[in-house]
Amino acid sequence: MANVVRAALVQATWTGDTESMVAKHEEHAREAARQGAKIIGFQEVFNAPYFCQVQEPEHYRWAEPVPDGPTVVRMQALARETGMVIVVPVFEVEQSGFYYNTAAVIDADGTFLGKYRKHHIPQVKGFWEKYYFKPGNAGWPVFDTAVGRVGVYICYDRHFPEGWRQLGLNGAQLVYNPSATSRGLSAHLWQLEQPAAAVANEYFVAAINRVGQEEYGDNDFYGTSYFVDPRGQFVGETAGDKGEELLVRDLDFDLIDEVRQQWAFYRDRRPDAYEGLVQP
């Protein structure tokens, strides 16, 4: 019998406040559960605007602890209600002065499994993230969930192949890549990099992008979220580039073994020859 996981993702427009944004995502999750989904992931810092378009201290107010902050606690209750694994990207405060761009991973019974902290932090026009976030220091965790082994790689991380590979080496079957990327900056890369990572590392990728424009800048988030399989093929259609959308797709995890046996990229790696890749 095929090992099929019904997975979901949400690309969303900003509502104007955290309460309504979280409530909207709860309703998307309930709809995904009604459609039979067993895992769902949200976009980068899903419960806030993309405030990194500006550098202003007022935006530290969006930060909260993980896992004890209100949003993650609320998502744990939602996971218990829906029976779904949930990937929850938020702005994390660990202690005063220690802030991270983080995703919590919650199992289908509401258990907090752990978190991924974004490693690569951009500092370019419209994406002033170094003002807010420290580089991630929690490694490359892959979480044993009710649906399988799930990893996370956040937005700008996707430009760096090393993390994709480490998640594969750590056993990921599905990697969620929550993002906030703008039409004029790297739209031509959006349908290149994640499919290439899925092929190179032979797992599924869920690529999620915000959609629409928000009040803190002129970034035009273009959506077009999608699932891609280990052969680099889209699983169903991509989302549109203008509006909010919930995608629910069936992912055949048996394809992972099939591709790894056929292409054998992990067998033919040469880590003994890669020493120069990690030199400063």
C-alpha cells in the first residue's frame, strides 16, 4: 500500500492584526483537516506583517517565546483539535536581546517537538532582517512526526544548498520552506531553487510565499506556493500569484526510496573531497 501523506500549506494576505491573522489560519487548518490533510505549514512569521521592510524598534513587539508564547500554545490546541502536524513560523524572543526567525513544529497530538531557527539572515533593501534576528544556532533538526520526518528551512536559507543537504542527511522526507519573497527581487528563482533542492536531496519540499502588499513597504509578495516531489515535479498546480490560497496535495513518500535507488545521489557523495567547502 502506498505511503501517501496528505499535506497542506497556506499563502495568506496580512489582515492588519495578529488576532485576526491567527484566527484566519486556524480556519484554513480546519478546512485542510476536513479535506483529509495530516500536516500543514504557514508562511514566514505568519502571525505578523513582514515588518523587516523597515528598521524600527517598535517591531520587536511581534516577538514571543517559543514554545511558551501565546501563538504556539494556541497552535498546540489547534493540532489537538484537527489531528494535524503544524509548522508554525514566528518571531521568537529567547531572552532580552536574543531574537530569532523561528519555526515551531507541533505534532498531531499537540506535542511541541522542537524548533528550527533561520541560519542565513539577509540585510538588503526591503529585507532588513539583521536588524531584528540573530543567526540560527539550533542546528538542522528533523522531527519525527505523525506523518514522517519533517524539516524546516526558512526563506533566504533556500539560496544556500548546504542546509538543504544537511536536512537530507538528517533523514528529512518533507521540508517546509516558509518564505516572504518579493516579485522584483528573485521571482525568477522561485521555481528553480526549491525543485533543484528537492532533486539534489531526494525529498519533498513545500514552498510557501506570502501574497500581496503590506503597509511597511512596497514589496509585492507574489504567492505561487507549491509542493514539489523528489523528481523536481510540481505536485498538482501551484497557487496563484495574487490572492490567498490553501493547497492540499497527496505526497507519495514511497517515491523517495524509488528515486534514491534510481539516482543514488547519497551513495555517490564524496564528503572526503569537500573539505574546502567549509573554509571561511
